[in-house]
Amino acid sequence: MANAVKLGNRWVGKGYPTYIVGEIGINHNGNIEIAKQLILAARESGLDAVKFQKRTPELCVPPEQRDQMRETPWGYITYLEYRHKIEFGYEEYRQIDEYCRKIGIDWFASPWDEPSVDFLEQFNIIAYKIASASLTDRELLEKIKSLGKPVILSTGMSTMDQIHSAVEILGEKNLIVAHSTSAYPCEPAQLNLRMIETLQKEFNCPIGYSGHETGLVTSVVAVALGASLVERHITLDRSMWGTDQSASVEPVGFRRLVKDIRVTEMALGDGEKKVYSDELPILQKLRRNDTIS
């Protein structure tokens, strides 16, 4: 049986309720009040945690992209300036940490560089998420591994050899491997949900699913296929400005998704055939010949 992983006060793995994460990412558009609205929406929708992203712009933006101009809510500015505008600093994360504790929901983040790991350590977050883009960053993986905290590894745009190499660095203990396809939004034909079963055979750790599709049914199917963790982007409004908004789920959708996942968990059962008490009146009414024991 795959090792279970404890995220905050919740165990994640086979036999436990699906751990559901709302990926806020940068859908807050650099506005702490929007971030708080997203956190509250996640809590009211029944999610277990919210996730952010933390970058050091000078390290994460390639030199050739820094001076490229783009339209933003702050005007026509360079891409590097935009990355600084969208990035939260200490004061914003202090408020995020305080607000999550106040309303009772966990939070964690994906650091995209080593200084961002040091930054997040100030808040003693419950886990680290390794973004698909960082799966091949050995130094980042080794730094996160050294902290001894739970790790969620997203596997989009990666080969099986690359995934194996990353898992070898991180170790299977305290690890959740999340199947993902890094397309925004992702077409159903590219979701390849049966990879959840493949990853279950490959690794002795819980397997999750990080989805970027539109719609909800495929995320529920991921649970039916064995995903112990489901992550979807959350937004207040899919029409808001931002690169991830169109592949995100609004609060009303998340409430439905949580409900459908919980119903699916009940419906899956234990795989052992039995005659249920609710069947007995029908059995007595309809079965006339009971010569087979």
C-alpha cells in the first residue's frame, strides 16, 4: 500500500478522503483583497487548502523576455515590471497566513527558485508544491527535500524518465506525485487520466491530479481512477484579466466539484460484493427461484 502523507491535520492517500486544493496562483492579480476573497471562497466551498506561487522575478524571467512589453492592469509595461507587480511580498503573505488561520484553511505554495523557498520558510507552510516547470531543477528539488516537509510534485510536460529522476531526488516518503498536463486550458484528449493508474504502479506514494481543463467531470473521474489529491485553479470570475483565469473554476463550480467528489468516494465502495439491507425487500419480492446458494 502506498505511503500516506500528512498535510496539516489531514492524511492523504488510499483510504482517506480526497484532499482538494484551490490553486490561487496569480489569479489575485497582485491584489491582497482579491486573494482574501479567493481564500474565503475556497473555505466556503469545502476545500482543504489553497496554494500560491512565489517567484524571484530576476531569477525566473529569462533575460530575453525582461524588456518585452505587454498590456497589463497597470498599463503597458515590461514583462519584468509585470512580474514584480503580480508578486506578493512579506506583508501580503503575512496577511495570507493570518487570514487562513483565522478562517480555518491551510495554505502552501510553489516556489520557483531557491530564495523563494527561504522566503516561504518564514511562514512554516504545511507543504511545498513543485511546479511542472521546476521538475528538472535539481538544486531546487534538493533544497526542498532538505527541509523534510511534505512535497507535491506536479508532472506536466515531463517524460517518465524525468519523473523518475525527480522522485529519486525527493524520495517516496512524504511525497505526492500529481499527474498533470501543462496546457491552459487543456483539451480532454490531452488529459490522459489513465496516467494516474500508471503512476500508482510506478511509485509507492499517493498519486494526485492537477488539472487545467474546463469543466468538472474529468476531475471527478480522476478521483474514480485513484487520485488522492485534486488541485484546480480557483477564480472569482473566469472573465477576469490573467493568463490562468480561463482554465480556473469559479466558487459555484468548486462547491459542485467538492460535492461530486464526495459522492464519488461513497459510490466507489470497497469492491467486495454483498447484499445490502435495502436490497432485501426487492429480493423477497422478485426472486422466486433461489436454488443457487
